[in-house]
Amino acid sequence: MSDATEQDEKRSVRERRAAVHKQARVLSRPGLRGTIRERLEQLMEAAPEVYDLDEQADLYGDRIVARLEERVAALLGTEAAAFFPTGTMAQQVGLRCWAARTGNPTVALHALAHPEVHERNAFSQVSGLRPVRVTSEPRLPTAAEIRDFQEPFGTLMLELPLRDAGFVLPTWEELTEVVEAARERDAVVHFDGARLWESTVRLGRSLEEIAALADTVYVSFYKSLGGFGGAALAGPGTLIEEAKTWRHRYGGMIAQQFPTVLSALAGLDRELPRLPAYVRHAGVVATALREGFTAAGLPWARVHPEEPHTHQFQVWLPYGADVLEEAAVRQAEETSVLLFAGGWHDGGPGLASTEVTVDSAGLRWTAQDVRAAATDFVTRLPAP
């Protein structure tokens, strides 16, 4: 099969999946999949509850933008926060500010951290930072690894949760030990908290308690809160003021951002309180998936982590990604149940994984619903 033909077939599967997603029963229905009309209607329904729409719109970061920044700082217990159009920009700015203060541009991080995997080497290519990988194990770095790392670093960056390892988190005790180990090396600590909002259940602490461990924290408004986009960097007042200067230099001083900021405020009001319920139900879904796979006679399957740390987790099955994607789409076309709504990715010969998210749509699924759907899904796979 030529590369062009293979790309056409993959595109066809994606198009079929998108076509059935709107009407199918799913575990997650993120707003990002909606039409422009749907997104605008949702915003106009929520906006009057979160902000006075008769107030003058923002201009270069004031008014409603400043209100969101104050809200985030209060939630995280930091002196200040700055709104950024993207998390990629927010983290580069925060880390280059720390590099200037520590005199060390080296950032210690995990090999699977978002900047290493998904940002095209932006740290080094754009911001003059030098990332070094503490570990590649599918978990957060340990205190021993931080203490024993063989070269100095100015900042330790911890992604909480670590998405590409399966949305995994440490325990609270492990996290505090890692932070203490970094402090022993006179390093500052930065949390990549794109999904920090849902980490309180596993860690057993409030957002303010978690953020207090770090010198700066980045949070996202669209990954779990359903916003249009945007991010915030929170930390000491003097550093955040410096970060706002760099935000302007990086092109992040946008004339008006009220639609994105309104959606962020709506997410904080509506989705943030619901996240603990999503996390708890993800455990029900994960268990039911394993039971359904077993009942169908699948010789091997893995849900990772076995008990999800957040409302998202991975499923690994012993087939190629193309086979699993076809089975998922065919199940939806024939039964209106799209059990696996995301793409599958090859992780080795005859092995692939997908990410599962549980949100308000998933709360409507009982354990029996999930077991039945998993069993039915397996019937659409070729014999091992």
C-alpha cells in the first residue's frame, strides 16, 4: 500500500468517526468537537451567569482579562497570575524568567513532558532554554532521581498529571519529596498543570495546597474546563509582572480576548466543580472495560493506570491502530455507540493505545453499559 493510499484510508476513518460522533453515545463530548454555532450558543447561554455583559470589553489585557487573572490567583493561592493565549507561550515565558533569576537556563523534566514531545523543541529553539531529561520511565521522577541527577539545573518542571505516560500522578508524599529534593539542589520548581484542575482527587489536597509546593504553576482553560483556549501562569507578583512584559514580546498582547476569557470563566464555574465526579466515575468505567474485555475472551488488554488517577486514562489492546480504529467506527455506525472516540496509536508490533476521557456524557453510562459495549467492540476485531 502506498503512503498516499494509507493516508487516504486514515482520513476516511477520521471523517467517518467525526460523522458519527455527534449522534453516537460517547463517554466524552468535548466542546472542541462542536460546530461554531454550537460553541457560540453555549457561550451565550453561560456568559450572563459569569460576567456582566454590559461592561466594556477588554483592551490589551484589562477588565475581564484582569478579572480572570485575579480569579486564578485566588484559586491557586498565588500572589498574581497572567493570562496567555497558549500554554506553550506561558511556560516558555515563565521558565525564561526563572532562568534569568537563577542564572541557569537548564530545565530538568521528564522525557514524555509536553514540551519534549509536542512543542517542536520550542524551549531551545525559541527561548534559549536547555531541557535535560531526568527519566523516561512511565511515571513522574522520583526524589532519588532528582538528588542523583548528574548535572546542575535551575528549574525542575513537573507535568501534573503526566499525560503521555497515561495521565499519571504521584502520591502527595512522593510529590512533596520530589519538590524537597529539588530545593536541596537550590532549584526552583514549576508545575505544568495543564490538567491540574482534576488532580485534587488523587493527591487528596486542594488546588491551593498543591500550587503552594511550586514557585510557578501553569494551568489551561480548554483541556478540562471546556474553554475556547487560553492559559494562565501563576506565581510571585514580581515574576508575573516580568512575565507580562515577555508576553508582549512573544506576541501575546492581543487586543481583545473576551470570548476566550468568558469561556474560561464559564469553565471555572461549571466544569471545575464537576471534575471530581468525572474522576470517580472514570474508575467505574476502567473496571468495567477490563471486565468486558475478559468476558469477550480477549487474551490480553490493559487499562492504564488500573485505577485512573484522573478522569482520563489509556487503553492498550493487541492489535494495530488501523484495525482498532475501524472496529470503533464500525461499532458506532452499526449501534450508535462510540466507545472509543479518540484515535488509536501504534505502540509496537501488533499493539496500540488510545486515550479515554470521562466527562458529563460518561456519567450517564452504568458499569453494565460499559461492559456490554466493550464486549461488543471485541466481536468486531479479527481473531487473535
